[in-house]
Amino acid sequence: MDQYLSQLETFANENLMPYAWNIVAALVIFIVGKWIVGKLAGWLSRVMDKRLDTEVAKFLGNIIHVLLFAFVIIASLDQLGVETTSLVAILGAAGLAVGLALKDSLGNFAAGVMLILFKPFRVGHYVEAGGASGTVKEIKIFATIMNTPDNKVVTVPNGAIMTGNIINYSEMPTRRVDMVFGVAYDADLSVVKKVLEEVLAADDRVLKDPEPTIVVGELADSSVNFLCRPWVNSADYWPVLWDTTETVKRRFDEAGIGIPFPQMDVHLDKSE
């Protein structure tokens, strides 16, 4: 009996005890490492939350947490004697494959981070970007949500926005309203100009500084085209454009100023 106990003790000392210590050490590495990763990831998330957008900070915090936790797991497996070199290679290949499969999504994510950091537009701005135009309702990590004037919701990938031109109509406090009014060639140009000046002067929404521009811009085929360019607050752009167009038509009618239709003179040769 003593002989069997002695052999069992020898077997345990030579085979089980080394593994037991490795298991205990691996558990200690895992538990302590998990605690440190949680504290470190939480601290980094709080720091990023103060400097970055909440959604970006949360996303980056989750990525950092996963990477650090993966490092802890690899260290624990290495303590158990598992060959981690092959495991790291497999994980790297898997990460590369996932990255290639999600390259468009990753590109949209990177573009979303750029939009949030550099802020070419903000929520509430009316913009033209990524082949769409509308009021920005939300800037997400992968896409920007817009609301069109006819109340349609448009989701535009951030990658498409960053790779094209961005026109922000709301960034500046004032805008110039560009209008063209065509009158007949026999119209008195001084009277036309006076009517346009009176129309703009009567509108309180038209800014005095800078002064409106009223000039003859083109001698077209059928009309003399006046350029009328007042400055207004950005919020008044469309109301001023529509109201001025209607008022000018009424005032032209009252003053007897004709707005000609496109016309063409045709000369017939009657010679034989």
C-alpha cells in the first residue's frame, strides 16, 4: 500500500503540481488583468467623453476594452503552456478578413469621426452633401441623417459626405439672394431700376449693409436682364426670394413694364 501511495505522490509531484501552479497563475493573471483592464478602459472612456462626441468615445472605449482583454486572455493561455504564436497569427488573419469585409463600414466610421472632430456642419444646419440636401437631424458614427424640405428622411453614408463637396447654407449668419428679372428692350431702364430699389427698400428683412446690388447683367435674346442681389439673414432667404419675386411682378404691371416671352424674328426672302 505504501508503495502505491509513494508512486501516486511521485506522479502528482512530477505531473500534476506543475500544471496546478500554472493553472493558479493563469487564473491570477486573468482575474487581476480583467480588473486592471476594466479600470483602465473606464478611465480612458471618461477622458475621451470629455474631449470627443459621446458616441465616438463609447465606440472607441469598447474597442480599447476588447483589445486589452484579448491581451489578458493571451497572457493567461501562455501561462498554461498554450502556444499563443499561432493563436495570434490566426486572430490577425481573422481581423484582416473582417477588416476587408467591412472596409466600407470602417471608411464610414473614419469619416464619421472626422465629421465630429472638424464639424463642417452641425445639427440643425441646412447642407448639401453626399448627393443629398436637407436639414441635419443627427450625425452618427456611420451615417448622417437629413430631413428634406418636403419632410423626407435621408440617410447619407459619412464616407460619401467626406469624399465630396460640402455646402453649408447655415454656417454664415447672412446670405445673398440672387435674382434675375428680364424686361422688354423698350422699357425705361431707369424706371426699372427705381422700381427694384423701392421694392427692396420697403422690405425690412433686406439688410442695409452690405447694400443690395441692382445692375443690368445681360442683354439677352428677348430681354434686358437685371441682376437683383440683396443681402438677408440666412433664416429669411427663401421668404425674401419668394416675396420679392411676387412683388416685383406686381410693381412691373403697375408701372407698365413688360416682361417679354422668348421670341424670334423670321425674315422671308420673297425673291424668285
